[in-house]
Amino acid sequence: MSYLDAASSAPLHPVARQALLASLDEGWADPSRLYREGRRARLLLDAAREAAAEAVGCRPDELTFTSSGTRAVHSGIAGAMGGRRRVGRHLIVSAVEHSSVLHSAELFEVTEVPVDRTGAVSARSYADALRPDTALACLQSANHEVGTVQPVAEVAAVCREAGVPLLVDAAQSLGWGPVEGDWSLLTASAHKWGGPSGVGLLAVRKGVRFSPPGPSDERESGRAPGFENLPAIVAAAASLRAVRAEAEQEAVRLRELTARIRSRVPRLVPDVDVVGDPERRLPGIVTFSCLYVDGETLLHELDRAGFSVSSGSSCTSSTLTPSHVLKAMGVLSEGNVRVSLPFGAISEEVDRFLEVLPGAVAAVREKLGAPAPATEAHEDSLVVDALGKRCPIPVIELAKVIGDVPVGGTVRVLSDDEAARLDIPAWCEMREQEYVGEEPADQGSAYVVRRVS
């Protein structure tokens, strides 16, 4: 079985395993106690904090260990907003942030900064969103779904000039290197770089106003209540140091493998959109979407073939809504596949994936009745009733009949699936047809497409 979903959770690094087992014997006592076992635990905790702080690029007393990356995000946003409550309750986030950031932001007055089709923000957009009552801005260092690296240094400079702190979610990138720029707060999650789950990092620069949410606690500077999970913390810090030592060489190798996927998938599989920035991206992530494909079915096909990958398609989510990241980018969401290579992934795995993928996509398209090319035109306008059908079925039905109208004719697709709002315009761009727009209908919406060629 080839595990190609490291962006969700990386396999436990061998150094993390060794450190975890060793600290289970040495680090079980309360590090706040003065007796021998407590002092030994304190030494382990302090050493882990120093190692993690060095990797982050902050002082040890600026770094807090939390129970998860999500907890670090929630505490970081709540604490920064609480510390600057006299300034206001306005918060700026990008439209492609991790759900933990977006859920935290729901408690405040939020401005979402848009992204381009590669998933990147611009510093100008953040500058335009700043207001006198802006208390905090948030930006990921790199996107978790498509791998696009964000211009953190430029955004941090804009925020610094305005006197607004910037919180950076570095969960996906910290294993590859420190975050550039004059950021104010930073969060990360150990299981993203090969550490154990249940350990997050929260760095708060000196001078940043911060009011820890919830009841006060004497541990972790009052920012993370509860007894420290010392064995996991030690393993997280040890693995972070280990992956950093390997990162430069490994990045070169993984970039070659993901570049191979990016270039060969469109040649091997017709009607594919490879998304994300082709240059400013994380080394191990590549994402693409396939027309006329159900994402969940495709993942099952690949799983049966021995590949573990993930998807941003709505059919793989319990919410049945398309990925907010792909939606913000304005790209095709259905039939979406994210390949994220772990440290140590080998060339043979990638080559075998590329051998299996065309057959898997073809099998799914055959099951769903994907269209063959149509050329004969009949009526000037057609209506496709796809109400009650989930994408990609409305797109498949559109593709089947577009050739039945003459050039200049229109097709109205009736659909009540939220994903159609994203996938039909994306199909038009891929197939060089004109998307006229969305119209109200008795049920759902009518998506109007004009045949151009």
C-alpha cells in the first residue's frame, strides 16, 4: 500500500518513535515539582522547547505547547483578539485558510481576502482590507489542499506598518523551514511533519498584546491549561529537528516527483485541470481535478489499487459541499485528487500511481456515463433537468447535450447541487465554452451556457 496523503498526517518519523519511547521512561513526572523525577521531566521539557523554538525562529519563552494544532489556532486567535479588544473586533483572513482558522473567525467581524486561480493572496488585498478597528490578520504559510506558498513576508510588512499583528498558520510548511517575515503569532501541528498527534505549537512574539482565553492556569505561561503530554512533546521536538536536517535534500527529490505528476497527468488523462501554483508550492503536494468523475468513487478505485490519497470533492465530505479552497480559487472541484508525498516516498511509487490513474479515471467515467464527443446540432436552446442529482452528473449531462445546439445556442442546466455553481463555470473554461451566468429557478438554479465552438 502506498500512502500518499502526508498533508493530512505524516507517518511517524523514526526519530519521533525513539524519542517517544525513551521519554515514556524518563518524562512521566510533573515538571513543576522540585524532586529528582520532576527535575528530570523539566529538563526534557525545556530542551524540547528550545529545540522547537530554534526551528520556529523565536525565543523559547515565546513558545507554548498545546494539545493540537487546532487548539493552537483557536487559542492564538482568541488570545490576540482578547488582547486587542479595545482596538476592535475586526479580523482579516484569506478565503483559503484551514477550517480551524475560519471557524475561530466566525466569532468576530470578518473580512475574507480573495485569492487568484493558483490559490495565492496578494499583499495589496490585505492592505485594502485593513481598517482602524482591525485587531488581527491571519494567513497560512502554505495551502493544505493545493500546496501554494503564500507571500507571508509581504503581508507581514503591510500589517506591521499598520500596527496589526499577523498570525501565521504554519502547519503545512514548518517541517520544510522557518516562516519568513515579521510575523507576530505562529501556529503549527506536530503530526504534519512526522511527530505524534496531540501536540501543537503556539508562538507569541514579545510585545504582542495577548489575553489567554478561558480560566487561567499556571502551566505553559497560562496559554495551554492542563498537564503537559511530555513524551509526545519531546518526540515532536526531536522529529522537527530531524526533518529539518533532511529538508533541503528531500525537497529537491520530492519536487522532481511532484513535477513528474503535474506534467504527466494531463497527458495520460483527458479533461484534467492541475491546480495550484506550479512554482511557489510545497515540495510534496500536487492536486488535480478530473471532469465527469465522482471524487469518492475515484478514491475508492485508487484505494483498491493500493494508493491512499485524499480529495476536496464535495462527495468525500460529510457536509456535501465542495472544498472552500477550490471554490475560492474558481477551479473544478469534482473528481479532485490531492497527492501529498511523505518524506522518503520513492520514484517507483509515483510511476505506479501514474500507471494506475488513467484506468481508474476511465472506470469511474464509464460507470457514470461520461459523454462521447457530439457534433450534430439540433435546437437553438436546450434545458437539462439535473435537479436532485449530485455533481458531476449535472456537468456530465451538460457535456452530453452541448453539441446538440448550434454555435451561439444555449443550454440551461437546472441543478440544486451547490457544487454545480463552481463546476459548470470551470467546465466552460476547460472546454472553451461561454458561461453566461446563473438564473433563479423554481427549484435550485439555472446555469446558462452558450456554445462557442
